[in-house]
Amino acid sequence: MDIIILKVGSDEVIGRIVSNEPEYYVLEKARLFVPTAGPNGMELSAMPYFISSPDSKCIIYKRSVVGEVVNIPKQLEDMYLMQTTGLQIAS
């Protein structure tokens, strides 16, 4: 499963790549990282990138991408997989 993290404007978006076209990415189950206050200080959570259609495929145009994470931290990938599949990931 190819998962990507993109910086789109000021948003950080994680999703599964369905298609990598010359002008755009097609992502499935895209999520937006949101900082939240947790018991140990600031933590990251993820919410649907499109609240009205959380599990739909979406297009992110490459001209709007200002950065991309090269090596996704396992913790973030596991969080994404747990939220989008409901599976618990073993440590």
C-alpha cells in the first residue's frame, strides 16, 4: 500500500495513492493532520480531508503541493491505517 504525506498550502495531508498522474495525485481516504491537546502535550490526530465524503477518492493537483515527506514515520503510517481500516497495528 503506497501512502503519501503532502504539504498542500498550510495543510498536511496523508492518503493512499491510487494513481500518480503527471499533473495530479489521486488519493483514497485522504486525512488532514490536526494538532490536538493530549495528556502528554500536543499530539497529532487526523480528520477526513473532505468531511462531506471522508472515504472518497480525491485529486490533489501537484501544482498546489509545496512539499512531500520522503520517509513516512511508522507512527504516522500506523495511525492512518488504524483510522482508515479499523485494524490495530502491533508495535
